[in-house]
Amino acid sequence: MPHEITHAATQAALAAAILDTDLPPPAGLLGRDGGPVGRRFAVHRATTTFGLIGALATRYPVTEKLLGVDTFADLARAFLAHDRPPTALLLDWGEALPDFVETLDDLAEWPFLADVARLEVAWTRAHHAAEADPIGLDALVGLAPEDLAAARATLHPSANLFASAFPIATLWASQQDGADGDAEIDWSAEAVLVVRPHADVLLHRLTPAAHAFVAALAAGHDVTDASLAAAETDPGFDAGAHLVGLVRLGTVVAIEANPDAETAP
């Protein structure tokens, strides 16, 4: 038992020192030749930090492009002091970066940056979401108007909705390959639907009314209630056309027509 406690303490000290340059190598840590580990440990520390910065850059490529490689690396180093990977599996690590960005006075002139990073989190979630087969338009054909009005839609597991006070979809698109980096940006609010119906993650800008409609469907409301939610923003909202659009985008995996109707004996 004492040996296990000492080993665990050494592991904890090693993990802490690897990412904190103010800490010395753990006591008793020796090199392969039995000598000091100072230089070797410094190399290992630099390699580990570099790898974790790279992992964050892979997850937040648009944020990195907006900030620049060097500034993003500084952000990543600061984040590492705030949030370290709990395990060697980095797939779920880094989701706290957007909230961390909002706490930094140095980035106060980039108030949109946290929401851009949140959009990248939504992209990653969609990318790793479960597979599901979207329905086709034939699933809507033949439904009686009253059944369609009372229908509830099940959205694709990858579907994520995100609304921001900033043009997050435009900013995201401006940093993609082939985009016109000099194009003027309309600094107005934007809402986005992120979904991966097949192989690729897709981003779709939504009007405020369309966002309200899809959000209501995602919350389990029927088409009528979702339409009413959208109409609060746009009285002329066409729920039928938008439902067809969602199906064409591959966002709907099931449609339950009039689920509350009583079954005849």
C-alpha cells in the first residue's frame, strides 16, 4: 500500500509539472543513465504542451485563423493552466474554451470570438454524433392537413441549433478554404443549424423565425405550436415550406403524424 501511494503521488506530481513551467521535475525522477532529468524533462514538457496546443487548434481551426497562430497558441497555453485533459483521450477535451475566452480581458475587443468557438463545438458534436437515416419527402406526402398540423418531428441526432448576437455563420464561412477574406461582413445577429445527415457536417443560416420553428420542433412541440412560435417573430412564416426544407436538408429522421389522436376501438 505505501508503494501505491508513493507511485500515485509521483504520477500526480509528474502530470502537474509537465504543464507548469514553474514546477520542478518530481523528486526522485531520474534519467535513463541515473542522472538528472532536467533537459530531458524540458523536452518532454515542450512536446506535451505543443501536442495539446495542436489538439485545440484542430478542434478550433476557425478560432485559430481569426486570432492567428501565435495568438491562438498563447490562448491555448493560458487555457492549459485553467483546464487540463483528465485523460489521454482528447476527444471531449476543450469544450470549456469558449467560456474561458469570455473571461479574458485581452480578448475583449473580440466579443464574437467565444460564440465562434461555440459554433465549432457544435460542429464537433455533429461530427461525432450517432448515425441516423433521414426521411424523404414521401413521408410527408399523403398526410391529411390535420395530421400534419399535429405531427411531431424527430430531428437527426447530429442536429445542433445555435443563435448569437454576432454573425457567427458568416465569420465561420469567411475562414473556409476558397472564401473571400476581404468580403464585407454584416455585423448582425445570426442563428445556425448544424447537422450531419450523411458524411459531411453542414451549417445553415436560419432566420429568427426559422430558428424559433426548429427549436420548438427539437423541444418536442408539434408543427402547429412550432408555427405559432415562429409567427411571433414573422407573422407570414410558412411552416409547411420550412418543414419541407428541413426534410430536404436531411434534418428530420422521423415524423409522427397526429400522435395524440385517439385510436378507434
